[in-house]
Amino acid sequence: MSRPNHNGKTGVPRALATLTDRLAAHAEGAWVTDTAGRTYLDFATGIGTLATGHRHPKVLAAVRRQLDRLVHTCYSVMPYESYQELVGRLIDLTPGSFPKRGLLLNSGAEAVENALKIARAATGRPAVLCFEGAFHGRTLLALGLTSKTSTYKRGFGPYPGEIYRVPYPYCYRCPVGREPATCSVDCRRLLEEALATHVDGRALAAVLIEPQLGEGGGAVAPFPFLQAIRELCDRTGAVMVVDEVQTGFGRTGSLFAVEQAGVEPDLMVMAKSLASGFPISAVVGRAELFDGIQVGGLGGTYGGNPVSCAAALATLEVIVGQRLPERARRLGAVMRRRMQLWQERYPEYLGDLRGLGAMLALEVVSDRQTRRPLPALARAWSQACLDEGLLLLTAGVHGNVVRVLIPLIISDADLNEGLERMERALETAVASLARVEETT
Ligand code: PLP
């Protein structure tokens, strides 16, 4: 017999967390309407999948055309052009002018797992170096690479072996106790130390990193740190894998965040905003890494489904044609200015404002000196946003980060309206916190 979920209304397990019990009915552009007719500006965009907004007309038109022609054969049974066309497009758009291959899959986690299969097969080595605070997905290998026990990991082990973890270069909580202005990116030495203490360079198949943490709370890896990983991989023969599942396709102000560091990864993993909400992901990278793998070694029933391929090709046309990365930089600057005012107004609570382009995050703390995480305020802020008519997500290992994942097609007026709502919700959340403090 099925058990009721936390609402007691459906058979969906309570383990599947939801931001709200309100039910979505309709969405367009930057707006979502619920079944009660309430409208919300969407600063969550399906966890960063909708750079082009909801139901972009060009994406819908491409999908409708595809529905009338071909829905599914499974590429491994009878291939189709749109898969090859999309791979070609991704090869052109990703950094690096070397020969490349591209594999299409369904989800971010699946792409991460495939990238590591490819790295292991190509190097003949087992070990993977990853980072604290990372989120790479919920399948077992991806979860083994992810840091957050309280929600994601508890109870699901044992996790796969040969995974080694070093601190992320999280400047606000510097792992080597320095301040960003004067640090010379000293945390780079943690990479070398890992080779001395955890894993011999000759056993290292891959180093896997998000250029900016997504679920981990928005910390940005300093560019010299990414360059140091590139050097380490060149020296040891390991494969540099960059996870651009959340940062990819314009949100950070460039098509891919890693471009800003001038680094060319060996493999790149992407998903989310690639297809405006249709499920698809990809691994793209050096041809020689793919070419030694036995025929039949990679694949899947639905990976690169024709409908998702059509959505992705149309999405890329919009992102590139409308210069959404450039727009992300401009929108990011507008949001940053406004958020700095909030920081001035609430200096004790809004500890750190960070992010590339429009992928901004605010870390909420109980005071600026101790930097103690204050998840209760981040949660209250996000919930108060719902009542203001705004969808806003929290993030971070301690759940104390508020982050914006806006649709990059949002109008200036809607962006301003969203920021107004966010500001009012912050006032409400701080006032509710003060009331709790008074009564305790
Ligand atoms: N990698 C990163 C950086 C992510 O942000 C996510 C999802 O949030 C994933 C991988 C996993 O993607 P999916 O949920 O599509 O499996």
C-alpha cells in the first residue's frame, strides 16, 4: 500500500522535498501561476534550467515540429540527425580547438558518471579527486562525489571507493585561513598535498570540479586555482573534468564559466539550461579519451532523445543569438548593486555576496565576526518570498545561502519587481527572526 507524502494527499514519498505545497498550473517567460491563480516571478527556474525562461516560443515551435516527425527510436537502434547536429554544435561551442567527441544523456548525474567512466577507461586508472561542498547528483557514484550528509547522503551508503576529497577554495571560509585580498591563492597547495597524502598521481584518473558551487552555495573557484588543476592534470596525466551542469549556458556571464579562467578542460559535463527544461545532458571533450572505449561501452535508452535534441538546438540558438551571457553580466550587475544595499542595511546577517554574472548567492550568518551559519533566516526569507509571489531557493552545505537563478530573458521591469519582492521578504524574515529572539 502506498504511504501518503508529507501533505498526506498523494503517493509521492516525503523524501522528495518541495519548496512549497502550492501546485504549478501554468508558466510563461519569467512567471509561474499556481492552481489557485496566484502568480510568482521565478528566481529559481527549475533549479537553473530555464535560462531562456518558461516555454520560449522558439523552443516550443521546434519541439512541436519534432513531435510531428519522430519522438523516439533510441539512438543505438536507429540514429537520427538531430543527435549528431547537437553534438556538433556543442563541440563548436565548448572551449578547446582540439578534436572532440560528445555523448548525450538524460540528467546531470548521468553525465557526471559517464565522464568518469570515460576518464577511467582512457587512463586505466581508478582514482577521482573531488571537492568538499560539491554537488554532482543523486545516483550512487555522483552522490559519492557530493558533500552534504544531512539531506543528500544520509542512509544511502556504502559509496563507491577511490574517491578522494579536498577542500573547495571557498574564500569566505578559507580552508587555509587566509583573506582573499592577500592570499596568493595559497589553497592551491591542498591539491599537491592530496597527491602526497591521499592518492598517488599515477593512480589519478580525474579531477572533477564545479567552477562555481551550485547546490554548495555559490562559492567561486579563483581562476588560478582552476589553472592549477589544469597544470596538475597535465603533469600527472589525469583528466580534468569540469562540471558545468549549473554554471553552463550563459548564467555566469560567459557561455561556460571555465572560459573566464582561460582553462580548457579535457571533459565538460553539462545539462540544465541546455534544453529549456527538456531532459538532456552531455559529456563533451577530447576525442582520444572517447576513442579507445569498446563499442557498446557508452549509451542508454533515452539519452539524446529527438524531442530533447530539438529543444536543445533551439535553446542554443536563443542563448547565442540573443547574447544571453552578455545579458547575464548586465543583470548580475543590477542585482549585485541592490544586494549590496541589503548588506549595508543588515550587516550582521548578510555575510557574503558572491558569484559570477547572474549566478549570485548571499550567505546568511548570525554575525559577521563569527560567520556562524544562520539557516533559519535563509529559510524564512525563501518562504516569505512565496507570500510575496517569488520563487527563491536556498543552498549551501548548512542551508544558509540564498541564491538567485533568474531566467536570463527576464525584462528589466520584472527583474526590478522581483528584487522589490525579495527585499520585502527579507524585511519580513528579519522581523520574524527578531520576534523569535525576543521570546527566547
Ligand atoms: N552537477 C551539478 C553542478 C548540479 O548542480 C547538479 C544538479 O543540481 C547535478 C550535477 C545533477 O544534475 P541532475 O539533477 O540533472 O542529475
